[in-house]
Amino acid sequence: MKKQIRLKKEPYFSAYNLLIKKADSALLIENHAIVDFSIPGYYSDKAGHQKNSLALQVDGISAYSCALAYRLSNQKKYADKALYFLNSWSRINQRYSQLDGSLVMSYSGTTMMIAADLLKGYTGWGQASQQQFRHWTVHVFRDAANSIRVRHNNSGDWSRLASLLADVYLEDKEDLQKNVDLIRADLFDKISPDGHMVEEVKRQVKGIWYTYFSLAPLTASCWVIYNQTGENLFKAEKNGASIQKALAYLLYYDQHPAEWKYASNPETSLTYTETGPWPANLLEAMNGIYKSPDFDAFVSPYRPVMYPKHDYAWTFPTLMPLSLTAYK
């Protein structure tokens, strides 16, 4: 990617400039770390849920943006700012609580784990601070994720991704294997032969969004597993069901909501814009795996895609494309 940026090759160069703009804005932000990451249930207290979640969401994307900017630019200021956020949370945050504390920590805190992994070799990260961050990762972040990873819906998908990322950072092969086993065990309980996500369509009007919200972490977990173990779940198939078919199902009904049989007038990426652009971020990432003309056509108007709020599985998919062929 550094080579593409040096050559100013598109769409990577424009995507890189978006990242740098995001990282530069993060340089001006003070941390929002709190002792108790207390998140009420979304459907019982939407305003409180969204307000309290912002602390980790803002700091997490700031850390991730800066860490990635450092790796691509070699500018120390970005690494130091990323560490500022990581160290602040590991020093201050001691627990999570309320109904959605574990879930939001899982789907928003993935950024912290990715940032930490990007900065593993940075000499400016002192040993004491690294130990402090490892303690937080084990006793707060991964504890939150592992507390709900046996769930079979999107909550389980996000918590497994969070746990996998923590395992990679911690180099915990035993727990990583537990997550792999969980994902493999219920993959085809989640995805039906026609491609619909069994638990997520139960959300009816919000079913298309929740299908995205399940597939984003599920596919990201498959990417982590592929890179860590070589196992390729992207190609797994059973009774006609597959991740690729689930992605195609999501794309079709996002574009043809009148045909959605689970509710009238379902929310799509054109109507549920609070966290847009989705599913462009997911399909941009997956186009690197499946080379789908349909995915490419959908994503093209959005490029370069950056998804910098709420949930973080595919945040910089144009800038950091996926490939199963060693990027040849």
C-alpha cells in the first residue's frame, strides 16, 4: 500500500488522504476514557445508549486512524497520539456495565485492538504502558467480549471478532482456537440455503441493517482466521449456504426492499443513513475476496470508502483491500 501511495495510484491515494485527514483531526482530540463504560439497552434508552457509546467510539477510531497513519506515513506524531488514547483507556477504564456495555465495547472497541496490533513494534510504547494495556485487554475488553460470545446472533459475531483481535494482540492461541471453533460450529445455523441470516431477519423492518450488522464482524473474523491459521471460511459451503450467498442476499434486498418478505418498508442503506455508508464498506472489503461485478458496481459511487463511526469491522476497505492471492 505504501507503494500505491507513493505512485499516487487511485483509489488508494484518495483513500489515504481521507485517512490522513481523519488522523489529523484526531490529533486535536482529548480522550474520553471513563471508569465505567456503562451502556443502557438501545431499545429502552436510545439517547443514553448513543451518548454513552460515543466515548469509546470517538477515542477508538482516533486511535485506529492515527496508528494506521503512522504505519503508512512513518510520522511519529500519529503513533504517539494513538498511544495516548490506548494508554488513557487502559489506565482509566476498569469495567463495563448495563445491558449493552459488553456488546458496544465489542463492536466499538475493535479499533483499540487493531491500533494496538499496528503499534506493537513501536519503540515509543514503554514496557509499563504495554503491560497496563495488556491487563485492560484481558480483564476488561476481552472479558466483555467473551461474556457474550456464545450468542448466535450479531452480538455473538461482534464479540467473537473482538475476542479474536484481542487474542491476536495477546498472542493467545488457545483462546483464538476457541473463537474459531465457535464460528465454525454455528456458521450454517446463521446462514440459510437461500442466503438470509436466520436471526437477523427476525428484526423485520430493521432486518436488512441487522443482516449487515452480522455479516460485517463475521467476515472480519474470517479474515483474521485466514491470516492467523490459513483456514479459508470464505469458501465454506453447506447445502448451498455460504457467506458469498449471504452477501449477495444482503445486496439484493438493500436494492429491492419492496420484495423483503419479513416486513413492509424495511430500512435500507438509503433510509437508514445514521451510520452510512453501509453496506458499501462491507462489500468493498468482500470484493477483494469474491471479485464480484455486482459488489463492484454497488461500491463504485462511494469510493474511496471510509466508515468511521459506530461499528468497526471494515473501516478503511478501499485503502486496505483484501486479497487471497498475496496481492499479485
